[in-house]
Amino acid sequence: MNGKLRGLLLDFDGTIAETERFGQRVAYNHAFAELGLDWHWDETLYGELLAVAGGKERLRYYLERCRPELLDDAIASGLIIAVHHAKIRHFAKIAPTIPLRPGLLRLVREAHAAGLVSRLLRRLPRLALRLC
């Protein structure tokens, strides 16, 4: 492999757009409302919850920290899974409305004009990591 740049791999979440603040957090709040839960994640709380990787793991951590009385029932009833699935559905609707970060469109256009390949990834596959 030579050191020449051949393309751009762009991760959707947090890279090309502010998806955590304007997408994921909002989608969680929609999921909570859909399921009749009185939970609300503001930007400060969600910022703290981002220290935990993974949606289901983040929900479990929230329950452990903020709603410990519900933890056993939530796991037993499948509530964590239900919230996570609802969040995914809501995020799919919200994602196309999240604006791109400033300068991103120019970067992709310039890369294309220079003959580079650009790919948008939802989750960075292991193969792509090995290619970097």
C-alpha cells in the first residue's frame, strides 16, 4: 500500500452531522413518549450518557443511575429492547432532516473533483478500519 490518499470514509453519526444532539437524543425522547414513559433526556444528561457506548447499554445505565427502582422490571419486560427499537424507528425519520456540518459538502465535491472516492458509512466496518 502506498501513502497516497485514495478516498474518504465518512461516518454518519457525529461526523457529517450533529446526529447525537439533533437526532439520537430527540429520537430517544420520541420513543419514551410513544411508550408512555415520563422520561426526558435533555442535552446535559444525554452528554453524560454518551460516555456509555451502545444504545441498549446506555438505557441500562440510565436506569441504574436515574431509575434504579425500574431496572429489574425493565429488563424482565423487555422495555430496554422496546425503547431501543422505537428509538431506531424515530431516528430513521429524523436523520434526513439533520443539516450537514459546515464545509462537508465542499469537502466531498473537492474530493470527487480530485478523483477520490467518498463513501458514507452508518457503522464503520472492520474491513474499512483495516484499510485506513
